[in-house]
Amino acid sequence: MGKRFGLIGHPVAHSLSPQMHNDAFKDCQIDADYVALDVEAGDLEEVTEKIRKGEIDGVNVTIPHKVAIMNFLDEIDREAERIGAVNTIVRHNGKLVGYNTDGAGYMQSIESYLPSNVKDMNILVIGAGGAARAVCASFLGAGVSSLVVANRTKEKADTLLNLISTNQDQTNAMTLSEAENGLEKFDLIVNTTSVGMSPYTEQIPISLRKLKDKAIVSDLIYNPLETAFLKEAAESGATTVNGVGMFVNQGALSFEYWTGIKPDRKRMTNIVLKTLG
Ligand code: ATR
């Protein structure tokens, strides 16, 4: 019998992960399948037992379980510990190990757009939830020396930075309007909130009226492919990067943890783009 992988979250019905991973298994000639598993918080322990017993071989974890799942694992990888969340579970010798591929997946998706002096960039991250935490941890890990987190609830931005920043001189928390008013300072702006996600496609997290010349604007959202935020950025002449790259790369890194094989990222990207139409 083939191996079994899956995505645990709630809701998961609209996820593109099953199509992407199943195609990659086929392409790599691995006898395995990947299914979306709608799991309520109360059933997390039962699911982890199934992975421990070998009924399931590995999973991705998504909203709202990325933090709570950590209680049921045997080991947490250092990067996942730093981010404070797990999106990938691997069984090693009967033990369940939690990893987080969101931050590394994001960095892989953006690196070809960034100049070599990424450490000197002024970076603005909008949002202070789990996705923001993964992105910020990666930037700080890459040695970025100026990172601002702006959030609707400023206290959450403070909390995020207190948890992951080791040098408070390099980081700052702001409200959304403070970020909007000081926008000309930033070289890279990243939206990690769900503002603008389908079906609320007309919404933007902040206005981009004072964008710096040659700024890069990135949105983790991939549905729609071009959010209203990215449209506004493109109209101001900015380079824009949508969320497809992060989605594909986080999935590819999970795939590598499970199988030891690097899947074809171009092929994965095409599947996602085709499905999104
Ligand atoms: P994720 O794990 O995807 O990051 P999350 O942890 O629920 O999701 O975080 C959602 C983020 O989007 C938060 O920063 C949230 O702001 P608050 O901390 O103030 O709640 C932000 N967000 C969600 N809806 C928003 C809206 N309508 N306007 C501004 N920010 C919003």
C-alpha cells in the first residue's frame, strides 16, 4: 500500500495542497496520496496518534491548528520553535517532529526580487499573526537590520517583536496609519493579513500613496492572484510579488521533509496557476 499524507485544518475544502502534492508524487514516481482532512481542535490528539501509529505518514497543518498542534508532538525543530508554530509534521523513528516551512518558503519566493544587500533594506510587514511571525523570523534570521511591523492592533505587533527580535534597536511596531504616513521609507512592503483575499477582493490593508521609487510590494495572498493592494502598487510603478511562490515553496519544502526528494517547483506552480484559472 502507498503512503498517506494530508493537510489538517478547518476549513480545508478549498485548499490547493492536495492537487499540488498529488501531482508531485506522481511526477516523482512515489506511491503516495495526499488528502485534505477537516479536523476540529478537539480531534488533534487523535490525528497525531494516527501519524504515530503509521496510519498517516506525514501532514501539513494549517489554520487554526498551527500553534495548538505543538502540544501533541515529540520534538519541535528550532526554526518552528522560533516562529512559534508548526506547519509540517514528519515521523522519525516513531517520533513526531514539527517543522515550519512558511518562513523559508517565503524567503525562497522573494529572493530573486531582492538586491544582494538585503540586510540594509528597510522592510515593512503588515499584520502580526502567524504568517507575519514566520516572515519576520526569516528576515531577522537573514540579518535584516530594519524591520517594522504594522498592525491594526498595535499591541500584537509589539508582542510579535518581543518574542522574536533579539535586537530591539532594529525593529519597531506601528499602527497601520503610522505605516501609511511613513511609507516612503520602505524598500519592501509585505502584506501578511487576509485583507483583500477572495471574496473581499476590493479591500486593501493600507494605502500606497507615498510609495518609494523602486519599492517592492509583496502579498502573501494568492487568491486572487493580483490583489487590489498589488494592483495599486503596480500602478505606482512598484515591482509586485504575489503569494503563489510562497505557497509552492512551503509545500515543496514539506515534500522534501517527507520524501527526501526535491519536487519540480515549476510544475507545482503551473498546477496552482491552472487551478486558480
Ligand atoms: P495568519 O496565521 O494567517 O497570519 P492570524 O493569526 O489570524 O492569521 O492573523 C491575521 C492578521 O490579519 C492579524 O494581524 C490581523 O490584525 P489584528 O491583529 O488587529 O486582528 C490582520 N487582519 C485581519 N483582518 C483585518 C482587517 N480587516 N484589517 C486589518 N487587519 C486585519
